[in-house]
Amino acid sequence: MAGTIGAAGNNSLGVTGINWEARLMILKFIGPGGSGSTSDAIAAIEYAAANGASVINASWGGGGFTQTLKDAIEASECVFAAAAGNGGMDGIGDDTDLAPHYPSAYASSNIIAVAATDHLDDLAGFSNFGATSVDLGAPGVNILSTYPGGTYDSLNGTSMATPHVAGVAGLIYGMHPDAGPEQVRHMILSSVDPVSSLNGRSVTGGRLNAYGAVLEELPPGPPPPPPPPPPRSGRRRCFQFLEPGRRRLYRHSRAGRSLPVHRGA
């Protein structure tokens, strides 16, 4: 994944990433057995957001709906590129509108759910899909990239498709560093190339187009929040006149209780 996002180019070595000068933050919460806990996933997301990440590549998924994970993704304020998943034990992609795959299926405005396509723009047989739960496709079959041990290898999966989208999000941030995740997401989804294999099987019905995405006009951002109300004094005074020459003073506490204070004229 890292090589697809940010392998250096124009050096006659290995492969070229989407971004030639990307800064990558490698966070690992999945163990050698291929599984990890939701709490560790949340910790990784929170760490990335706290340390300046703009884009999170989530080439992982599985398990049921978890509100705390959804909340962490939304609170990160990052573009969250998420793999749509590779189907079940039969190796055939599933419709995630019917059988949601998380985190890609969360209805969050900063998530981009990614299916895998091949070199013919066909939806990969193993790739999940969904007319409302998968946003677009990206290359995910026989993807040559960097591999542990300083080597290179070709792999398949929506996990290989997702870093293409994360890389394009990084390109857009390079041009528009102050853009919000919803704006970047809009630029990516509005610039896809329509392909028949994704028609009715994804929100956009198209495959990622990096060049089109960076040429897309930056949409308006959300309106700024309203200004906070002016500070209120901690104490208020009310006078109740009882008779000529005497008055009762009420001091209102922050809790809203009236505390009578008796004073002479």
C-alpha cells in the first residue's frame, strides 16, 4: 500500500506511487494472524489525526457496526479511504448494501468506499460492491508495489485499490492544503470515469480518475459555525421593594437559585 501511495518516481527503481514526495505515517494495529481489535483501530485513527494526517488509508475491515469506530473516523477530520472488502469464504464479492462491510459502509461524509477493478475496467470477481455503500472503483488486480524486505510483488484485493484513492486525495491536498475532507471527497467522486461494470454497483458508477480529480474545481466548504454567545455575568441582582426605606436584595447564583440577602436602608 505504501508504495502505491508514495513510492518515489523518476529514479528508474521499482514502482512509482501516486505521490512522489508524500509523507507517510505507518500505523499498525493488525497482528501477524491478520486480525486486530476495534479499540486498537480507534487508537491508530486518533493518533493519525492528532499528529497531522490529512488522509487515512484503511486497507482493512470486518466485524459489525461499532458506533465508537464510526465516531472516531468522523472526528478525525481526515479523508478516510476504506476498502470495500473481498467477499466471504467463497472468494466472490458481496453486495454490501445487503451485508454491510465496516468501516467502508459507514454513512460518514469523510469516508470513500473503494471497490477493485482490473485492467479492463471490469469489477474484480472477489470485490464487494454496493449501489449505495460503495463509492467508486480503483485498480486492485495484479497491482505491483513495494513489499516487505525491500522487494516488490503483485497482489490483488480492495486493499490494493484503496491506496490509489488515498494517493489521489493526497495530490488534491497538495494543491488545496486548506480543503476539508468533504471537499476532497467531492472532487474525487465527481471526476470518475464511468464504467459499465460499476453501473448500479457503486454510488458513482465509475472508476477513479486521478487527472480528472486534480482538475476538478474545489467546491465551497461548509459555512463557518456561528459565533459563540457573549459571556454572561456570574451574578445578577434583583431588588424587591417591601416598604419605604427597606428593600430585599436577591442574588442569583449560577445554578439559578435566588439567595435572599437582607440589608437595611
